[in-house]
Amino acid sequence: MDDCIFCKIVAGDIPSYTVYEDDVVKAFLDISQGTPGHTLVIPKKHVANIFEYDPELASQVFARIPKIATAIKASNPDIKGMNILNNNGEVAYQSVFHSHFHLIPRYTDHDDFKMIFKDNSDNYDEESYKKVQKSIIDQLGD
Ligand code: 5GP
Ligand code: ZN
């Protein structure tokens, strides 16, 4: 992908603060450093989002994440936890359309990262949960 900044980082045409690299993935510091140590793990192969992974690429990429996450955590005793985030589509805050996983170290519950999930359970009853459940199961096939 000629105009993809992450493909350019993989190719070495744009510099990055790489922390891990092998034949499948590259992991490098996110330029924004949402919290210190914020790292992106990307497949070297260009896939735009999670919907473009095949099972083999998914297993290869996911298999590498715990090792990188563990190294980040061990790099700083102040890191108490980590959010791992994967945005897919503009509506989901994806801004670079080469799939990537954010590894965001967490220091305190008032550091610079926040996530809001509204609890809408009051609006659901058994019938509405089951309707949503069926709509997804119907798409999974065997
Ligand atoms: P998204 O919003 O797509 O989930 O995340 C894209 C991330 O890529 C952002 O957190 C942004 O800071 C990071 N980013 C964008 N351009 C560059 C770049 O050239 N180098 C690095 N290291 N990170 C980048
Ligand atoms: Zn790319």
C-alpha cells in the first residue's frame, strides 16, 4: 500500500521507535504516547482492519501480544495494568487504516487514558438480548 504510513514504517521509509520486530509483526511507540510506553503492534502485512484478517494471521499476531505487553509492563514498576485496544472503522476512532493494536500502560485510574461504556442493561429484557444473540449467531454459520 503506497500511501499507508504504517506500511512505510514497516518498510523503514518512515522512522519509528521500534521495540520488537519479527517476520510477522512490528511493535513501535505510538507517536502520541497517550500514557508513557503506549505501543502499537501491527501485522507487517497490510490489512485495513479486523474484518480483513484470516485465522492464520490473527493467530500469529495475537500470539505475539502477551510477550510484548509483558515486556512493556516489566519496563516500568509504575505500570499497574494495560488496556489493549483495536479500533476498526472511522466511527470506532480508527484513523490509520492499517490494522493495529494499542498497548496502553495504565499507571493510575486518573492517568491520561479513559474509556466510557454506558450501561444500557435497563433497556434490555430477555427477548431483546435473545434477538441480538440470534442475529449474531445467524451470521457465524457452522
Ligand atoms: P487509531 O486512531 O487508528 O486507532 O490509532 C492510530 C495511532 O497511530 C494514533 O494513536 C497515532 O498517534 C498513531 N500514529 C499516527 N501516525 C503515526 C506515525 O507516523 N508514527 C507513529 N509511531 N504513530 C503514529
Ligand atoms: Zn499498510
